[in-house]
Amino acid sequence: LVIPSLSEGMPTVMIEAMLMGVPVVSTRVGAVPDILADGETGLLVERADAAALGRAMVRMASDDGLRRAIAGRAGRLARERLTLDRRTGTLLEHMERLARSRIRNPNEWRGSDR
């Protein structure tokens, strides 16, 4: 999968590809670098660098060992951290921690308009 975006959040297609064992080449935008480690779980290039993107695509396409290794590591990472259940659970944990903090320290959460 190639994600040549100039701007991005957390591309769902990237997570889906990782879960399906499809290696990813992407630009370093949004949350992509937080998930993909260059050369480990994907190949990353700077945004708007068409030449670098082309080189990364050729590298991925021409190196079967690299493709398999990246796809394997990315798949494990996605199954451990990026499934919907895992992401929802993490969000709920953060919300519960925030709610407990507000109860203990209600004055810390008052906005400047109060």
C-alpha cells in the first residue's frame, strides 16, 4: 500500500493493510510516524518528495525479504495495538482516568470562563 498524502490523521487504510499483512510505504504526515517505524514496520518518506516516494516504492517492490519482514512486524504491531477493540479500550481507559482526576481535583478542570 502506498499512502502519498500531504496531510493525514490516522489513516484507517494503513491499519487495515497492516492487519492484512500488506506492507506500507507512506509519507511522514499526521499520526503515521507514530505507528510506522521506517524500515521496521513500513517505509517512510518526507511529504511532497516524489523522488523519495518512488525510491521507497521500488525498494519495497524489489526486496521480497524486506516486504515479508515489514509486513510481519507491522501485522504483529497492528494486532497488539491497533485493533478496534484495543483502540476503544485505550480510549475508555483515558476517559476513566480523566473522570477520576476531575472528581479528585475539580478546581483544576475549571476553564478560564468560570
